[in-house]
Amino acid sequence: MQKRKLFLLLVFFMPVFIFAKKISQERDTNVVRLNFETNEYEELMLQIRCVDSTFCFSGSLDGNSWIFEYPRSLYEKCYSFLFLIPIPTDTFQHSISFKQIINNDTIRAPQYLFDNVDTIIINAGLKIQTNTFQDMKLLDDVYFLNDITDKEYLSSVELAANRGFITDILKPDYDEIINMFAKTVQKYPDSHTLINFLFRLKQQYHTRDDVQKIYGNFSNKQKQSYFGTGIREFLSDSDTVFYFKNTLLPAWDTEKPESIIKNFSKINLVIFSASWCAPCIAEIPLLKKIAGELSDKIEMVYVSMDDTTTVAAWKKLMIDKKITWRSVLAANNLEEIKEQFHNPGYPTVLMVYPDGKYEEIEVRYEPDLKKLYEIAE
């Protein structure tokens, strides 16, 4: 009798246990269902690009619907999804991308993400076209998505629409792109796509303030994510190196506007100085020595921080001290330059690398001077 009761209890609770285990397993994975009106593929794969590696998952066909399952744990460090059509040769990669209307423009999203939920349903409809990119060795089947509300995917499309918010550090549209990125994050504060892209772009911006201007618009959830934590640590690192923001200022002798840095093919020393600054005057012999010994290796430029009442004294100093390197005047843009370069003291020397990154050095400090010579050589 006792054994029979035990058997009945096991029979009763076993389905519950199996069901609970199934639910637990389902919570560990996400399912993506890709529906086509007509299916023309024999095999499809879901590629997930992550920080440490790239993973591929084969799809199973159910009518015109392809079903993919992947571990949910991958999502934390993933960059993007891509559906691939396996082909016999490695000569070309054959992939699927989507088009979506954003702000009255039809935008193609070559890479994308969808929400981190149990099941994503993607209704691809009919194929619009197949693109061939010979230089990239890529075939691309393009589908239009109708009535999609997945905000993660939509943020991926907006990213593509704005060319990834990438800007040449020397182009005048820099501030506009920063503002556009910040506004897009305001629209999609929970976007995993946007925060992982900011994480990858973080060192392409000029200052911490530029990164913070974008980062500050993300939700607390995203700020606490893997990529959000990486950005926060980057912002708090005092050794972080940013890109130099080139600016037009009048030349000291002609007053014609010119870029602070004209030639990025060499190391540039940008020296903030002023006519009334005694340490700046005392530094001139050392700067002349550097200019003479490294003339073919580096470029030097003064940024005069004299205001309009003392700029004449700066011009006199350039003549009296026989300064051979370039000089530009911040007199009419003092507050802007102070804000841009975080109110530099005088003298301050920035060593700007050919890729636009820069760091502050103290040429009167032997280790920094030695570093300059080693890098220049």
C-alpha cells in the first residue's frame, strides 16, 4: 500500500516536474520566428556577433516559417543579428537584410537586433531585391517588413539611417551628429543596439562631455548593462584619451582663419600660451630646442589665450622672440576655447597623434620630454 501511494505521488508530480523543467529551459533561451510569404531557402542560419566571439544557429523549417533558438545569455554581450543563407563556397557571404520606412525614407538595415524576449516574430513578406557587393564579396536578399513595432529593431534601423552616428573628427558636422545621437537615445532609451554602438564609438569623440551627453539619455537598465558599465568606467578613467577637436582661429600675422592643426600626418604639439604668462615666456628656449631637433618629425602651433586688450603684446612677443612655428589667436573665442579644452592652464602642451587622439604632456618634465622624442623618432 505504501509503495502504491509513493508510485501515485510520483505519477502525479512527474508531469509538473517535467513542465517546470521545460519552462525553466524556455527561460534560458529565446526563439526567433522568421516568416516568409513564400520560402525559397533550403537552409538558414542565425549569426549572432558578440564581444568575444560569433555564434551561428541553424534554423528549422515549419511551412514558410523558420525557427531559431539561441541562449538568452548571449544577448548581454551581443552586437547584432544576421540571417545567413549557407552556400557551398566561401567566396561570397549570402545574407538577409530588411528595409523599413523611417521619417519618410526607406532605410536598409544590413545588421539588426530584436528585443530580448521569449519569441520574436518577423514577417518578412516578399523579397524586394538581391544586391551584389563585389568589393565586399556579399550577396544580400532584401525584404520589406510591415507593421513592425519592435523598438529594438527600429532603433537598429535609425542607426543605419544615421550612418551609425560616425563622423570624421575634422568635419564641421560633429556637434550636429552628437546631438542627433542623443535625441535618438531619448527616443529609444532602452536600446541595446544604441548603447553597444556608443560603447564601440566612445573613443571617437572629442571629450567626456560628448560621450556623457549621449550616455545620460539611456535608461537605468541600459546604464547597468554590460556595455553601459563599460562606458561608465571609460568616463571615470582619468587616463582616457580623446580626439582633438580642430577649430578655425585667426593666424597671428594675417588674421585669416586657419585650422589649429593643418597637418595630421605628423605628431602635433598644440601649446596654449599668453603674453602675460611668465612660465610661458620661460618655456620658449626649450620649445625652440624641440622645434630645431624635431623639425622634420613634428609640427608645433601656439594657441594664444590673450584677450583683445593684450593680443598686440602677443604679436610683439612673436616678433621679439623670433618664434618660427605657427600661432593662432583665441582672443575673440576665449570662452569657447576654454570650454572646448577644459580651461587649460598656461602653458599647456597637447601632443596630438596622427589619428587625432591627444594627451597632455609637460615638456619641462624630463619623462614627458623623453616620451615625446621617443614617439617622434
